[in-house]
Amino acid sequence: MKKVTRITLLILCVILSVLIILPFAFKGKVRDIVQKQAEKHLNAKLTFDDLSLNLFTNFPKITASLEHFAIVGVDSFAHDTLAYAEKASLAIDLSSLMTDHGFQVKKVSLDNPRVLLKRLSTGESNWDIMKSDSSAEKETTEDTTAMRFAIEKVTLKNAHLVYDDRQSDMIATIDGWDGGFKGDLSADLTTIRTNFKIESLSYTFSGMPILSNAKLETELIFKADFKQYKFTFQTNKILLNAMELAFDGYIALPDSSIDFDIRANTEKVTFKQFLSLIPALYTKDFESIKTSGNLKFKFFMKGQMTDIDYPAFGLNLFIDHAMFQYPSLPQSVNDINVNLTISNPGGSLDKTLVDLPRFSFSMGGNPFDATAHLKTPVSDPAFSGSLAGVLNLGMVKDVYPLAKGTQLQGKITSHLSADGRLSELDKKQYDRFRAKGTIIVDDLQYQSSNMLHVSVKQAKMDFTPQYVNVSTFSMLLGKNDVQATGKLSNMMGWFLHDDVLSGFLSVTSNHLNINDFMTMDGETTAQQNTTPVTAFEIPKNLNLNLKASGKKILFNQLVMSNALTSMTVKDGRLTIKDLSANALGGTIGVNGFYEALHPDQPKVAFGLHLTQVSFAQTFTTFAFVQKIAPIFENIQGHYSMKMDLNTTLDKALNPDLKLLTGTGNLQSSGVKVSDVTVLNVLATTLKDESLRNLSAKDLNISFQISNGQVRTLPFTVRVGEMALNLSGTTGLDKTIDYVVRVDLPKNRSVAGITDLSGTITGTFSNPKLNLNAASLAKQAVATVADQLLMKATGSNATENRTRVKAEIDRKADRLSADAKAAGDKLIAEAETQGNLLIEKARNPLLKAAAKATATKMKEKAQKQADQFMADVEKKKEAMAAEAAAK
């Protein structure tokens, strides 16, 4: 017995060892096959971090797990990830893996998959990634690296899917998708069972939300005929929020079309279940809602869908004398009646008819009625409808549980009717399009915990076929007040067909903080002061002319008062014309535009005209000035400037300084500059304390901005009798590279030096001053040598030369001696003056220059002495010639 037990244990150990070791033998093979098949069949990049095999998860099948599995598109979709999963597991038939014919995949499991299905307006689809089979058809030998799918089960865990169809203008999102299906997909005929739950399902068509965060549960059993690609429903249950549906019929995929024959079984649908499709009503208290009333709902779809044709479909919704009430609230919404029919006989979507002859309800004793009819929605929408009633918003809290902190009151009275075609509005055939009515808002108040308080004291809009007349509009949003009047044209085309809305508005405000509209909802004032504003996109379907005035306007850190401007909104661009306001301690004028065709990189171009504004206020208001002109912090005074700028912005509306370009001119009648390191260095070097606290008048500075630098053209600053000439660049990193020239008056010159030149480099806080020593030496040599020559060749020398000429015969022998004496004296005096120059030098730089000057002075004196002797020789020759002539 013990022997048998030992043998059994030994066998189990061997089997266990095989189960552990065997996967390692196939790891390389599986990896190679997966990669080669992807390269062979996919126009996409397939990647994964690691691949592991085990025989325990799906025994006797071997499980291949790919960590961080991803499929990334190419070409137009090179930056889109089509599919990603933290882990993709494939259950592989072990026997197929042991052959030389590839392997078969039986099960697929995806953990946290993320799928993006995108179709561009051009019709390109990112899921169209399979290569043509032409290469495979040319192969004459069997593929030994094939990966064949004989799927029996697919499982999803917490899947997220986005379907973004820009050609059809629809988008759907799925979050929290769990479940899967079972069935032999390798068989021609099979039964497939599916069971899954979706936590959130949203669907939007042409900007209109059809479903919003709906919950979906399904249990479906259908027959699959893979020869004809026909799928027939057998048993099915669909729970959409609280609404239970069932479908009969089939879906087939012959060739390139889709064949539908589906009917919704809705006999058991109640009014309460239908209410669950309204997101605002489907809350945690939904189960306790009391309802009554009759509901009938039918839906069908039959026919083929192709690239140009659609199947016939129909939807009927009938609600009669229904009501609902929350038990915790005193009032109910009563007498709810809906009669809606949507139909299409098949073919074109333009054949769709929407008929809503009745939609009505009563809230708090106030009836509300609406009708609507629509046909030819694609080619030329023909619309008729009406709206009449009173909405007492103060009653909402009695029929609906508002969120904590929410307050709502006010009254909206509406009487509207319209009948006509959109083409009649496009052609301005207003006599054919009948539209009239009025909407009046009285004392509307809305406040919640996550947004500013909204108060519309009064608003009135009169509707005609030509325009909407805004005769009164007065609103408070937080502390911001806005009043407006004007006219808006093509309101129906804008609402129904996304056409361009045109018009003119006159807007006024006493206090308008634009930052309140560009920060996150619910932020406190302190948070708004620290949270940057965010970029916004200008709608392309607006063509508005605005005339605006504001007593006080705040934007970012800029405070303006008594602002006046004209603005246009057109083609996604906001253009500002002739804005004038008091700001920065003076006045400002602005012309320019803002556009955000690419929301991540808005563009601005504007011209500024600043008059007598403060340096200090400019520095504290604009962050980009602190980077490109840090000296503004140390300047007291006012300036005027004209400047043109072009740049892109980031999401916080800060300029991209590396792309900022511009030109400008700054003028100031008087400024005071102090505590600037650059000036302190100049003061120390020149031993002039007045430079530390510089007062300058009549500044005139021209500059250019490009490549992240401010380039200042040469300008002069006068300090008393001294003149400073500067030019150069300041970088974004506060590096500086300036050329400086100092003109000194003669009474402050050193050894005749009146012109100093050099460079200022380094950074704004740590500058380095380099003076031109060669220039200093050259000036000193010229000055001192000229002085010495004047002494040596003055009036005495002239008298000596006259006397020599008069006594040429008698004193010829002394001429050479006199010339030598004069030369020796010149050399001696040059040496004396050079030594004195060296002694007077007060800093190493001037001392070095003095030494160089002394050397050059002696060299120049020696050359002059040599010249004296040469002249004497010539004179002696001339005297001899003259004597000979005589």
C-alpha cells in the first residue's frame, strides 16, 4: 500500500512538473506566431510588454497572457490606440500547439480593455486594419505559423468603449462593461449565449443626447448561421435602466449590407419604466416614485442598410393622462400626454417623418402644451410647431428633489409658433415662413453649490421670421451684471440646421469679472484668484457684431475701467476693434483678434497703444512682462508705448514666449531706476554713485521680440552731463547681452578719456561688465602725446627755428646738438607723464590702460626725436645747397 502511495505521489509530482515546465517550451513559439501573424495580417502596430504561459487557468488548454496589449493605428490614425488591455489572455488548444501547423485559440479574456472606434468625416475608419488576402492566396504551402480562431468563449472585465463617427455625427460611450458570450464560432451553425452589464451608456446624435449614462443589462440567446452570416433571436431580455425590452427577429450581413427584421416586444413596458430613461428622474429615489397612466410603445426595423440606403423603421409612443410624484414631496406633475410617431418607409433618411401632435403636462396648476412636425429633415427641413404655457420654476422644488443647496424660482411665459421650410429662411423668403411669438422671463433665480448664482431680473424676446428681437435682458451672474439689447437673425436655421446665427447686440456692464466664466465651477474666490483661466473655443456658426461698454472689467490680473469697444464674432474668431479703457494707471487701446481653431493652441494678434501707464503696475499685472522685461520692477514712472504682437497661447492663455513676435516703441518723459544690479556694477566701475539711482528724461526705445528674446535697438540715457548709449538683448532666462557706451564730459575725464565702451553679459541679477581696454589706451596716447608735442613745438620752438635760419652759417655745428637735446627732452617728459598717469589710475583696469599708454607715449616721443634728427640732416643739406648756390 505504501509503495502504491509513493508511486502515486511520484506520478503527481511528475505531472505537476510537466504542467509547470511545459509552458516554457512553447513560450518562444507562441510569441513568434503572434508577432508574425500581426505583421502579416494587420495594417497596425501590435505591442505587448510580456508574454507568459500556464496550464492551470484553462486546463487542459494552455493560457497565453499578454501584458499591456495594444493595437495602434497608422497613417491618419498613427496617434490613436484602437485597442488596449491591461491583460489579454488566450486559451490555446494544447494539441494544436504541439504540431507544426500553428495553433488554435479557444477562449479570449480581456482585463480593463479600452477600445476607440473612430470614423473620420472622409469615411476612413480606424478599425479597417486587415490587410488584403492577396498575399495569402499566392502561398502554395501551408502556413506553419498560423493562429486560428475557434472561439468558444469571450470575456470582458470592466471594458470602456468609445464609438466616434464624425461622418454620421454620432458618438457613443460605454463604461463598466462586464460579461461576454459563449458559443462555437468555428462551427457553421451554433447557438450563442450572451450575458453582460453596462454601468453607463451614452449616445449623442447631431449634438442631441439620446441616452445619457443609462444602465444596460442583457441576456440573449440567438442562433448564428456563419454561412449566411444570419443571427436570429430566440430568447432575449434587455433592461435599459428600469425599462425591460425584448426583441424578435434577425440581423443578417449578406455581402456589404446589413439586413434587419427586428420588432420590439413592449407589451409589459409601464409609464414608470419609461420615466427611467429620463436621466434627471432616474435617481436613487426612483423606486419610490408614484405613477399612473397608460403607455403604449412600439418599434420595428425592417430592410437592408447600405452605404446610401436605410431600412424602414417606425417608433410609436403614446402616453395618456399620466402622472408622477415623489412621496417625500407635496406636489405632482399631472395630466402628462404624449403622442409621438417617427416613421420611415425605407431608402433615404430624408423620408423620415416626425409627428408630435400632442405633448402636455400640468405643474402646480400651470398647463404647458407643445406640438411639432418635421419632414424632409436632410434635404430641406419642413417644420411646424407651437409652444404655449407658463413654467413656474418656484414649483419645481415641490415636484422634484433638488440637490442640496439648490434654489430655483421665477416664471417663464412662452407663446411661440412656427411653420415653414428652412430653405425659405435661407432665401430670406420671410413671407412664406410664418413664425411669431414671445418668451418672457421674470425674476429667474438659480443657485447651486457648484456654480455662481444666476439671476435674470427680466428678459423678453420677440420672434419673427426675420429675426429675434431682444428688447430686454438683465442678468446677474454672481457679482457680474450684464444688460443687452439687439436682434438675432436666422435663429431657426441655427437651431434646426446648425446654420450661422447672425445679429447685433449692445452689451453693457457695471462689473464684469471674465475670470469667473473661465474657472472651474464651484470654486471659491480665493481659488479663482489662484486658478488660471482656460482657453475657450469661439463657435464657428456665429456672425455677431457687438458693441460693449463696461465700468469695471477684470481679465486675469488686468483691471480696466470705463471700457468701450466694438467686437465681431465670425468664423471662430473674436476680433476687438478700438477698445479703449483706463488701466495700469493710464489709458490703453487695443485692436486685434483671438481664435482657437486648435483649442490647445489658441492664437492672438493685437496692437497695443498704451498712454502714460505705470511701469510698476505693468510688471505686477502681466506674467510675461516679468520674464521679458524684469527691469520694469525697478522703474518708477509712467510710459507710453505702441506695440504689435503675434503669438500662440497655452491652455491657461499664457503666451508661448518662444513663438512670440512683435515690434514696438516705448517713450517716457521721466523715470527713476534704482536697485538694479546692472547699474550698480556700472556705478562701481565708473566710480559714479549717481548711476545707482538713475533719473532719466526723454526715453525713446525701439525694440523687437523674436526667438524668445527682446532685442533693444540703440538708445541714449542722459544722466546729468553723462550719456549712456545701450543696445542688445534680454532672454527668457533673464540672460542679457548688451553693448554699452559712456560719453564723459571733459571735466570728468581721466587722462583725457571721455568715451568708454564695452559689453554687459551674464544675467539680469548677475551681470558682467567688460570695458574695451584698447579703446581706452588709444584715447590716452592721442591726448597726452598731443599735449607734449604742443610743449615741444610751441612758440619757443618756432623762434628757435627762425634764429637757426638767421644764423645758418654760424650755428650749423650747433644744429645737431639742439635737435638731440629737444628729442631727449621730449622722451624724458613722455616718461614723466606716463609715470604720473600710472600713479593716478585708481583701479586695476585703468592702471593697465595707463601702463599701455605710457609705453606708447615713450614710443611716440622716440619716433618724434628721431624725426627731429632726420629733419636737421635735411636742413643741413639744404643749408649747404643754399650756401653753395649763393
